[in-house]
Amino acid sequence: MSKQMNPQSIPEQAFRLYDQYAHGLIDRRQFLAGLGRVAMGSMTAVALFEALTPDYARAQQVSFNDTDIQASYREFTSPNGHGKGRGYLVMPRHVPASLPAVLVIHENRGLNPYIEDVARRLAKAGFIAFAPDALYPLGGYPGNDDDGRALQQRLDGDKIAADFAAAARFLAAMDNGNGRLGVVGFCFGGGLTNRLAAGLPELVDAAVPFYGMPPELDQVGRIKAALLVHMGERDERINAQWPAYEQALNQHGIRYQAFVYANAPHGFHNDSTPRYDAEAAELAWSRTIAFFNEHLRP
């Protein structure tokens, strides 16, 4: 029943608490206690918690057995990271001579079903998509986001970044790629998308961070990729970082487009939670596909 709760009926403070919980700023006990303070009537803390918990059954847009795509899990070496990584590789079933490739970077909880579905959406749009799992060194995504978040907090952030850099090189070297590489990421993945654009300027041709932290500002001048930046109007934590990032992008003449989606919260693209804003998500995704088509195809 709580899963059917209208997102508009969920107090704004509950979304803010979830954002803090999802990013490790408060623990589960503090999250529930905070929900208890904003709960009213039949909208109990437990009901709010259940409503805010991802429901991946409703998020699937492309079935894993869709006949237009082919998917597999592939390992890659990561000498500067955890030694070895693994990701979800998806491409059109009938691959032409060459296709552009897109690295997909998950949130701060591992390769969950939502991100796998994003990879399948890219394959349906005619891209080779590869979505690594940062949790592979610890056994992979554990099946739920709470445990996944806790596992990811145990890993060294620089080694995670090195694993995704290795994944980018693995993807860029695939025989059926066209030599062009895009990166898209969400939340933690949005921040890492920015970081890879600055850290792998010779490799990344187009980068699309969804509500991600900027890279170190002294690294912005290294970016050669075109950027498409998506932000939600209600995402105060991320939006506070944007003015300084935009100033650095302008200072260094970096090509970028930035969109702020009216009344959309952090995580608005994730269709497994009530933070999902269908209008904003669909518009941002259509812009993303058009952007990759423009910058990754001959």
C-alpha cells in the first residue's frame, strides 16, 4: 500500500532525510527517527520508509530478454584499482560494423537493476553500453540498496575511480566500437562522470552527469569532452556546487550545456523511487540520447 503513496503527499523533509540517508550522512536509525518527526496520521514513519525504498519491478523499461539486445557480464583488468572488475555489457543484437560506446556509472550502492535497465535503454538506442559494478571486489551488488550502500562505503574512493577508468579503457578498446566514448552517471556516478572527463581527456568524447559533484576545479581545464549537465531544481546540495563549476568551465572554454529541471529533486531520473519525476526524466533522457548521437557518431 505504501508503495502506491502519491509522491506529492510525501513531505519535502522526508525527501531531504532520504537524500542524507542515501549519501551516508545519517544512519538507518536516524533516518527512521527523522521520518517519525515528519509523519502524520496514517502516513507513519514505516509507511514513508517503505515508500521511499526503491521498487525495481516498476522501474524496468527494457526487459533483460528483449529480443533487440544482447547482454552479458564481462570482466576487465584494473591494475591501479582492485585488480579486476566486472560489468554489464549490452548492445544491439545485430551489431553493424561499428557503434559508439557509453560507460554507465551507478549511484553509491552498486550495480542495481535500475542502472542495468539504463544500460539496456542505451543499447535499444543503438549504443554499446557497459555498466561496471564498483562492488565486484566485495562480491557484487548484494540485492538491495541498503547493503549495497554500506558495502560501497567500505571501498577506497580512488580505487573505485581507477576501476571505472579501467572500464572506460576496456570499453573503448572493443573491436566493434567506433572509437568514440561517452560517459553517463547518476549521483555518485554523476560526480565520477565529471571526474573521468577531467582525468581521461584523451578518451572521453562526451559526458553526461546527472546531479553529480564537479571534479576538482583545478582539473576542469583538462576536459576535452562536450558536457551535458542535468540538475533538479530542488537539489540544494548539488546545485550549490554549480556556480563555481560553471565559472571554471567558462574560464577554460569547455563546451557544455546545463539544464535545471523545475521542481525536480535529486535522483529525479531514478524511476524506482518516489523521487522520480517522469516529465523531467524523459526530457533529460531524450536530450542525453540526442547529445550522444551528436557527439559520438560520425
